[in-house]
Amino acid sequence: MERHRGDTRGPDRAGAATAREGGAGRARLALLALLGSILVPLVAAGLRSVLWVLVGIAGLALTAVGVWWVLAHTGALRVLGAVLSVAAPVTVLALYAAFGMLGPALLSLALWALAVTAARTAPAPGRTLSGQAVAEDPHAPWILMNPRSGGGKVDRFHLVEKARAAGCKVVLLGEGLPGQNVAELARQAVAEGADLLAVAGGDGTQALVAEVAARHDLPFVVVPAGTRNHFALDLGLDRDDPAAALQALTDGVELRVDLGYAADRVFVNNASFGTYASVVTDPAYRDAKARTTLRALPGLLTGEAALRLRIRAGRTRVDGLQALLVSNNPYGRAVDAARPGRRERLDSGLLGLVCVRVGTTAEAARIVRGPRSGELVRLNAGEVVVEAGTDTLPVGIDGEHVVLPSPVVCRSAPGALRVRVPRSRPHTLRGGGATADWPRVARLALGSLFPARGQHRISGPGPARGGRDG
């Protein structure tokens, strides 16, 4: 039975007014929290608070040095690094506690985190992935399931039975078909008349089938049955209840999201180059991740064969990189309390680049300054070229290891994938920009308190006072 197609993107006037008021409220909260984070240490220690800030920064720098020694060296220096990485923060905390600064410091940090989170969400409240209501149910949906993913989520959540009850043709990986090619199975399904493709498995399997769906302009359904399922999380899906994603077949909306390409390989999350990609090539990595990583990293970071990447993104050139993460849309800041390590959008048409170049102890210490240090570089680009002076490059694509001819061109394919998701999604992001725009936050907060002549503050839903209906 067909359902009415409607555009779900446009909020009504009352909703827009409420959103503006909410944004102004968050802007005021951000400024108050920022002011509090500065006043708390000043009240507690006066001008000596500057000294305590420097002590904290020194502790972070020493911790970073200790971690670097653990990762990049072996023997006595690795042991010393382990001791330093623990002793430095413990010593700083002990000093803060001994001089009565631990409470004020923790309160100041909490207020600063609140200020940054509120500032980021204030300028553009309510931004979320949106789409159009689906006009009709699929007639021949097809779903590929990996029974081994996520520790057996397919069996634990009875996904086979529920998918068949929803009218899907179910194909199980490893069921009597050795050496299966995931993409080939999806292409065969399309040739046999499938009008919707779905995957219950990890992100690597999702990417392979998504590429086929995009090529044939078919809707794609994500069932988060893998271990991490970052793509599902950024779509707003409930990873703790994979079966809920099947509601997209009967009560869903359709989104247009981007795909990333590394050469001819699709990724829905990211492609990693350099150190991490080299580590995962070791056959022992899958069974002993930590031990294999610690054994391999010294040679990869400081050895004679250490790989040094260079990238070109438009007019930007960056070289001497040990690690590079190219993501399908930019990730948020790892320290963002509201959405750590998540992508706010999947439809920006941009790749997010996180570049790391740390080759010495001094560079490891400077990395605590973040992007201003030069050792940690963040960029956004529609296309980036990655090379290292070698014929091939190891790449981790959505957690799967591949080797690609060098140089590798990574690009975004805007709006390439039609994703069908349930109408109700519990984890949809709503927020503002990737960084706090403090001048804009200040204008929003102060403008709501002191509106310009001819403007009126909005006191509730409905048309603004002084305006004309219609």
C-alpha cells in the first residue's frame, strides 16, 4: 500500500521560533560557562592560577612524551616512558590536591567543556540528517547477513527470521558458498530483480554492498550487526537493537548521503594510511592486537623503513606524516563531550583529514597544543592525493586491509547513496558547527538580550510580535 510522500525537512514557523530561542539560550549558557571557567581559578588562587595552568600543561606534555617513548622505542626507554606517562599526571593531581586546587581545577574544566559544547550547538540548533518519506514498500528486498559479526548478533537478535517476515530474501555469508565475494553477491541480487539492498554486518561489508546500491541507484538499509558500526551510529540507528533497523522497510525515510572513495574502493567511514594501516597487515594483529601493535610500532615510527606520507588537497601540501585518517565527512573533535568521534553530517560533500607527524620527543611534547602545534593537522577537502614515494600503499578501509597503487586519490561522492532508515531514530545528532564560533555565539547571546531597533524578542510559539500574518 502506498503512503503519501512528504518533505520532512521544513520546520514550521513556531518550530523555527522555538529553535531560535533555544539557540540563544545555549549561546548565553556558553558565555556564562566560559566566564565561570576563568573566574573559578582566579577566585581560588588569584594571579597564581596562571602558574597552576602552566603546571597542568607541563604535566600533559610530559605525559605525551612518555606515551611517545612507549610507542616509538623499546627496552629501557619504553619502560621509562610507561613510568613517565603515569607519574606525570599523578604528580600534577597530587600537587593540585596538596595546595587546594584540585576542586577548582576540575570545576573549571567542567565549565569549559560545558561552554564549548553549548557554543558549538548554539549557532545552528536542530541541524540533523533529514529526508523524504518513502512512497512505497520495496517489492523484492534483499539482505546479506554475516552470522559471525558482532559476536553472533544475527542469531542473538533473530535477524534472519525477522527479515524473512518482512519479505526479505536473506543470504548468509559462509553458508555453503566458500570464497564468497560480497560485492558479486550484491550484483547478482540486482540482476535477479532486487529493488533494495541491505546488510546485517560490520562496516567493511556495509561499504561493499553500499557501492553496488549506489551504482544502481537502489535504496540501502543498514542493520547494525557488527562490532562497532560507526556508520549506523552516525545515521542515528540503535546499535543495541539491530532488528529495529528493519522498520525502515515499512515505516522509513530516505536520506541522500555521501560515499568516500580511496582509488576504486568505497568507504562509508574512513580510510587510514601510514602506521595503523601497516600494523593491521601483520597476520598476528587480529588475534593479539595490543602485543602486535607494540612490537611493530618502533620500526614504523622511527626505524629506517618508517613510512612518511605526503598529501595534496587543493593548494595545501603536507608532508612528513606518519599517520593519516581520511573520513567520509569530517569527524567531530575527540574531546567534544556532546559527540566524541562522531560525524555531525554525512552529506557535506567533503572528506575529513586528520594528519599526524611526530618524529621526535620535542614534537611529541608539542602535540598537546592540538592543531596549532603543527604535529596534528585537520583539513576538509573534496579530494586528496596520498603518496609516499613507494609503488603501493597499505590502507585500512573501514577496518579491512588492502594494498593500493600509489599515489592514492581519495574523493567524496556527494549524495551517491540512498539510505533508507526508520522514521524514528534514537541517536540522531542535532548540533552546530565543527568548532565553537565564539564571535557568532556572542552576537547571538547579546542580540537576544538587546534586540536591534525594529526587532522584537520572541516570547513563545507563533508569529513574532509586531509582524504581519500571512
